[in-house]
Amino acid sequence: MNANYARAARMMNARLIKERVQAIGVAAVGAGLIVGGILALSDDRVMCGSQEMSEGQVCEETRNGETTAERSLDEQASDNKSTGWLLLGGGAAMLVGGSAWAYSGFARKKRVTAEQLAAGQGSAQQPPVPQAQPQQGWQQPVHQYPPQQYPPQPQQPHPPQGYAPYGQPYPPQPGYPPQGYGQPPR
């Protein structure tokens, strides 16, 4: 079996596993945010940072040593509830999105083997890496977009279009006069 197919299969499978882990991570963070939102909404205490507030106290929010906001007990209680609802909503969105992403990663995408890639059966997102070949003359660069499902064929050396050997002028392009005759069209 060609080592390029084995390497391509490992890379595709590693990418697939990474995507699955990321999707599960998003869903897990979403579940954590939901739990945090439920805890914030069910807590009857009014918290200013990590300290409980009592009647008559003011919660000061500071940044870089400067007070940026002052909230009374009622304003802080409302702010805590708003934070709980934001955590709950954001967590629900992340849980649903992460779950759908994970489902698509597990249900639709299957791991591939080097044999499947060699037979052209893999859903290759990236073709196998071609073996290094010695350069002979001029060769066009190999562009494989969209990715191909079959092994790359060796390229025949040929000069790029419009190439002239050293010391000879380029042939004129259609619609343009030969070099040295008048001004170029505008």
C-alpha cells in the first residue's frame, strides 16, 4: 500500500476526530452554561461579585481602579437575574448547536482506510500527498481544487503558455500589436 494513502487516511481521520471532540466540547460547555443559568436564577441572594448584599448597600463595579457603575440592591438583583437568563439562553443555543454538529460528525462522516482511498471510495477532503519527483524542464504547478478522489497522475514537462526560450521575444498576444509598435491600447 502506498504510504501517501496511509498518511492521507491518518490525516483525514485525525481531522474527523478533532471535529467530533470540538463538537462534544461545545455541547458540554453549553450544558455547563445552562446549569450556571439555572443556579443563578434559583438563587434568592443578591450577590455583588462574590459577596452577598444587604439592604442599603451599593454594588460598585470598577475597572482599572475607576468606578464604572453603581447599583442598588434592587438594580443588582435585576442584573443577577438578567445574567442568569443570558447564561441559560446562551447555554441552550450552544447545547443545541454542539449536539447538531456532533450528530453530523458521528452519523454522516465515517473513518476511511488507506485501501478505501486507493480505491477511490473515501470521501477525501484532501487528496494524498504526491511523491516528490525530480523537476525536468518547466512544469505547471499542480492545483487540485476541488480535491480529487483518485491518485495524482505524473505530469509531463511542458513550458507554460506564452513561454519563449531565453533571448527570444514573447509571441504577441491576440488583439495586441507586436512589441515596439506604438502605444498599448487603453
